[in-house]
Amino acid sequence: MPRLLFTGLASLVLLANAQSAQAQSGPKLRQTIKDWAIFTIKSGGDTLCYVSTEAQDKAPKNVDHGDVYFFVTSWKSGAAKQQPSLMTGYTLKTTPPPKARVGNTRITMYADVREAFIEEVSDERKLVNAMKKGSLLRVEARSKRGTATTYEFSLSGITAALQKADALCK
């Protein structure tokens, strides 16, 4: 059964970011460590602590990708811990599924509208552990229109950022 805890949260985060200038609610930037930003947000009576980074490279260059981010999120309640996800600026095609890769670690994701998630907790842990040891995360996906896309995310600062996010959600 897919892990849907995070579904729609990235959209909520971006909406809240857009509205935070008008209201005091929304994600709160806690710190930036190298290429990763650490945030907290209140959602449904729980606190979510997450780290995010924007794609440093987007291919192909001749298409509008919109904003593309990679997140790793934990819930203070313990509902989920270090759950990775991708958010794109367009609707993803479900087949073939998006794939994340760090070094030799390759993880298949599943697409849900503009986001991609990892179904198995063990695969989430495997990817996060590889991210902590690696320098580059590469995600391949396909748009609903069929365009093959590739994103590269720097992993510089991920370990320290995750430690800070975990401390905020204790």
C-alpha cells in the first residue's frame, strides 16, 4: 500500500510559502546548511520538520519544468520519519515510474500528480542513507505529455540538515 502521509504536503508548503508574507502561518525557515534549507510547519495538529533543496540542473533545457524540489520530511508525532519526495512544476506520468539514484543506489518511486514518493519504508531509509554518503542525487521522471526529464540535486549539507530537522521534531 502506498505511503500517502506526505501526499499534497509539498503543495501545501508552496502555497503556505506564497501566503506567508500575508499571514504568520506557513513554513518557518529555521536554518540553511549549504544547499539544504530546514523548515517546520504546523499541519493538522502535528509539526512537520523537513529539509528541501531545489534542482541545480534540469534536463532537457528547452522545456518549462517549473519549480522542482526534493524534500525529506519527518513528523513530530512519529507518523513518518525522513520520508523523501520529489515535487515538480508539472503533472508526472505514472509509467514508467520516476527513479532516484545516488551512486549505485537506485530506488523506484511512484508518481502522484506533481509529486513522487517511495512506497516502502526500507527503500526510503536506503535512499536517505545513500544521500548522506553521496554528493549528487539524480531523479529521472516523465511528464504527463511524455517528456523524459532528469534532475540533479546537490547533497552538500544534507546530513547536518537532517540532524537539525530531527532535533526540531523531537
